[in-house]
Amino acid sequence: MNILVINAGSSSLKYQLLNPETQQVLAKGLCERIGIDGRFTYKPEGKTAVKEAEVAMPTHNEAIKAVLDALVDPANGVIGSMKEIDAVGHRVVHGGEKFAKSVLITDEVMSAIEECNPLAPLHNPANIIGIKACQALMPGTPMVAVFDTAFHQTMPSEAYMYALPYEYYEKDKVRRYGFHGTSHKYVAQRAAAMLDKPIEELKLISCHLGNGSSIAAVDGGKSVDTSMGFTPLAGLPMGTRCGDIDAGILQYLMNKYDMDIDQMLNVLNKKSGVEGLSLVGSDFRDLEKAAENGDQKAELARKKFSYEVRKYVGAYAAAMGGVDAVIFTAGVGENDHGIRELVCEGLGYMGLELDKAANNVRGKETVISTPDSKVKVLLIPTNEELMIAIDTAALAK
Ligand code: AMP
């Protein structure tokens, strides 16, 4: 079964054609600058050819058309015709409280996704445009929506409620939703396979540390708490996002610097996090280099980030009444052994011992705790596309 996975943003679109049964990726690539001029990248796996071209993309329709043309192209294509695409899986950021699972897309589902737009105004409308463009070009092909929020819908109310007047939840749906659900679900399943135990018997803490970062407490295969909240601004400090701060700071800074709320949110979303703290940048590779060269603020940013991750590990172990394994995934979690070491420092009291030699690894499924460590530490590369393809194949069948 070949599944086309689409991750549509407002001006870009990532795609991958893969077979979830064999896990073989046939081709992948990126459409950028949609609505501006259009830049197209196509990489068929196993072939050296990489196509990069300027393709006019006034709308997402032209972008999807370029993807389909490339996939069936006689020279560099990977399938004979579009009939060989069995279904399309769409990443959708926000499913609100309506979607606790992936769903086959119908007209009703489209309306329900549209109703979630106010909760993710930057992301959901773009996801919908991507779905509509595919529907126009591939009528009759089953389409599935896979939500970033769905995995966290199992959280108990004490985890997802904010201590705000109840009416804001009832009337306005203000609550913790959490994101990166597809990634947390994937690595939790892989952890169970690596530990050779049923997921129902495991208490896991999944640390998705990338440009955006979140942590999830996964008890018996179900998300019971997560660090992102009503929006992806909450929780850990990130590349440029501040994570949790005292809400009182907003009023103080807005008054002092005569900022309106949009300007304030721009600072919190785009100018804060490890970039704001270090004044070096949001990329952890740059921070590491700067810290090695004695830059104190870069060192502080790495320490602050790791400290907050460690606090969540402690908090979620407490929330679940124990933990069997801590998982590191995403760009920073998979590659930055120094951050993993800083996070795990001082967790010996809870039976977690990092194996420093084993930790000297990147991007490979590995147990990185000592053989005696009661709490295992796992490095698991995430694969959201595969998870989306698996869900899509199951529903399309
Ligand atoms: P993601 O959002 O998961 O794609 O992660 C992106 C982030 O991963 C980048 O901003 C980098 O900070 C980080 N990253 C990627 N590769 C490395 C690496 N080799 N060492 C340290 N950090 C890395």
C-alpha cells in the first residue's frame, strides 16, 4: 500500500510517499514559497537524482500537481500512475476536543476541522487548503486527517484544565490540548518494542526536543499529561518560544515599552527561548559551539533548557507514580548528547543512570542508560510520516 503523506503549511508543503507495511520511503520533498513564486524539491529514494526547480505555485493546487507529476514522471518517478497512491494522510495541527483519533475525511469532518480553526489560526486553515487541493486533483482517493492534538485527548481533567473561571472552558474551549502527539505516540510504541514489554504495562516520559519542544507523560500507552498547552507556546523554553512564564510579565513589559498584545506575542513566540536568552541563535549546534568558546549566555541557555526538561521528568514521574523509561527524540533529543547528559544529571535518586559512552551516539534507536539503571533511557528517532501513513492505511482499508 502506498500512502502519500502531506504536511501543508501556509506557504510550504512537505510530502512523502511511503509504504507503511515495508516502511519503505519511495520519494519525499518540499514545496516552498507557495503564493509567492514557488520552489520545488523532489527526492526519489535510492536514486541519486534530486530535482530542484522553480515551479509557479500561485496556490497549493499547483504545488500538489507538481508533486503528483514528479511521482509519475517516466524518468525520475517512482510509480506508474496515480492509481498506485492508495490513500493520502494529512497532518492537521488542531482537532480540538472533537478528534481523539485519526479519521477518514468526509464533508462532515471537514466542517469539524474548520470549526477548530480559531484554536490554531496559523496552522489549521493551511492544513485545510492542502486537503482541498488533494481532493480536487485526486477525486476518489481516500483521505485521512491525523491530528497533532489527538493523542493527548486521553489526559484527565486535572491535567488539561487551567485554574481559570470554568466558563472559559465551557464556552470558549480554553484548556490544555498539547501538540506533537503523532511523535509522542510513535516513540512510545517504539519504546515498548525496544523494551519488549506491552505498552499497557509501561510508564514512559517522551521528550520531543527540537525547534519546538514538548514532553509527554504516557501511562499504559495513553497520554496523561503534556507540557504544551492551549497553544504550542507553553511548557519548555524552545528555539525562539519562551515556554511557561509568569503571565504578569506581559502587563509589566507592555506598559513599560508601549507594546500591544501582538507585539508582545511576537516577542514571546519569535524572539525568546534559547535564542532570546543566548543572543546567539535558536540552533543548538550554534549554542554548543558558542558555549565551547566560552560564551556564558549560550551556556546559560543550554543549562536553562536542560534544567526545565529535567524538572518535567521529575514532575511526570510523580504524576504517574513512577517511570520505566525516558525517551529522547527530535532534532536536539536525537543529536545533542550534551543536552541529554545535562538533563539526566542528578537523576540517580530515581534510579536513572545515563551510560556516557552509550550516549555518545546520534540518530539511532539505542538504549543509552547503564545496564543497571532501573529507569531506562532511550534514544528513538521520531518518524511522524510513518505514524501518519500507518493510521492512514488502517483507516483507508
Ligand atoms: P527539529 O525541530 O526536530 O527538526 O529539530 C531542529 C533542531 O535540532 C535544530 O534547530 C537544531 O538545534 C537541532 N539539531 C539538529 N541537528 C543537531 C545536531 N547534530 N546537534 C545538535 N542539535 C541539532
